[in-house]
Amino acid sequence: MTWWRIRLAVESWLDQPVSTLRIEVARVCAPLAILGFMSSRLAHGDEWIGNAGFRVPDLEGDWRQPLFIPALDSWAAWLVAAVLVASGVACVLGIKTRWAALVFAMCLAFVALSDRLAAYTVSKLSPAVVLAIASGRAGSRFGVDAYFERKRGEGDPSPTRQPSGAVRFLQVLPVVIYSASGIAKVRGDWLHDPLVLWSHIHDSYQTPVSFALGSLLPGWTWTALQVLVLAFEVLAPVWFGFARTRTAAFVFGVGMHVMIGLMFGPVRWLALLMITLLVCGYVPDRLLDALDRTGPAPREA
């Protein structure tokens, strides 16, 4: 009987319509964070995925190289870079949003697999996030196409609700990431060394903010922050799973990523992407309802 109730609760959660603004936040902000991260690579497209730079040779089936993608000719590398940027910008602007997001996701998957040496968390997360955007009704409320559809009087002028599948995926994704990260920290040094976090701010990612905080705050504060971060990540399914703790977890998570972005320079794009996922998935409904009332001619989908 208990499993039946759990199943019914999960099905109800999956079937419950959600605010269209949630997927619109992801549509606009996620591609901007991804393009910001990719900008340093896009500036050297022919060396990044082309034959003008160093490429790991084909290891011919070695388990450490499950997939080999040969370097592109320089013209093809620049073409892929241009399509990646154009499709990402089109997604942000809401121009043929679903097709733009699908093309953007395919380009992101290709460059992540092609550039395995420098593939980073953003590289690996981006295709899944953008595919989720493509599977939802992104661009139906705001954007260039939505604007012209309203002008022509075509379709639903401005749906305030949509099926929850894409948003549910984007809600679960950061929680899984936090939990996995917390488990990895527990298996590492975070339970044994009280100054792991303090040591991180002295690494090559150091910024003026992390230098200033490291100089001003006493050592015990970093241990306290280390404990808070570990508790937040390991127990993320609990914090985000219950309504009473969800808003507090949302605020803590956003604050944590703001500090990560300020204190660890190159990680700022990942911080922005994670903040986007948190806002998309967990910003309180009452705030979205207030914003909905300011939008263009809202009505239920």
C-alpha cells in the first residue's frame, strides 16, 4: 500500500502543470551562461575543434578513449562555432525556439565529445539542459515568435501553465548533482580535514574577493562553511523534497553559487548555470504568480 501511495504521489507530481515562466527562465539564462563559458573556446575555434591545434591521436579502441572524433578542417570548425552561437542566440531570443534549442544541443554535444581534454562540467551538463528546454514549451510566453504570434492572433496568446516534464527534469538535475557531489566529498577529505574549503580559496582560481575574505575571516569560519556546504549537498534530496525546507534550500543554494562565482573566477559560468536551474525549478510559486500578472495577456493553457 505504501508503494502504491508513493507511485500515485510521483505520478501526480509529474502530471501537475507548472508555470511557463520556469522554462522561460531556463530558455533565456541557460544559453547565456553556456555561451559565456564557451566564449574563450569559440574565439579559437580552429584550434579548439579543428586541425590547427593539438589533438589527442586515435588510440584505436583503448578503454580510456571510448569515442574518437577527428579534427575538423578549419573552415568546418568555424562553421560549427558559428552555428553554435547562432542557435544559442536564437534560443535566447525565442526565434524558432524548439529547433534552435535542438541544434544548439547537438552542437554542444559535438564539441564536448570532440574536445574531451578540456571538457568541463558546463560542457557535459549543457546538452541535457538544452534538450530539456527543447522538450518544453519554451518561447510560448515570451520571445520574438511569441510576440508575432500574438500580433497575428494565432495559437494560445500567452499560456501561464504547461506540462511539467521538462521542468521536473531541471528540478531533479541540480539535486542529483548536489547529492553526488556531497557523497564524493564525504568519501574524500571533507570529513577529516577541517580546512579543505579554506585551502581551495588559495588555488589558481583565486579572485580578489576570495583573497580578501581569506585575509579577513578567521580560520574557524571556513570550517563552519565547509560543514554547511557538506550538509546542504549530502541532504539535498531532503531539503528540496519537503515544502517546509524548500525555499530555505533555494536561498542557500543561490547564495552558495553567488559566492562560488565571486571567489573562484573560472567557475562563474557554472555558478550562473546552477543558479538558473535553481530559479527555474525552485523559485516560489507566489513570486511567479505575481510576475505572471505583469505579463502579456496571460491565460491558462
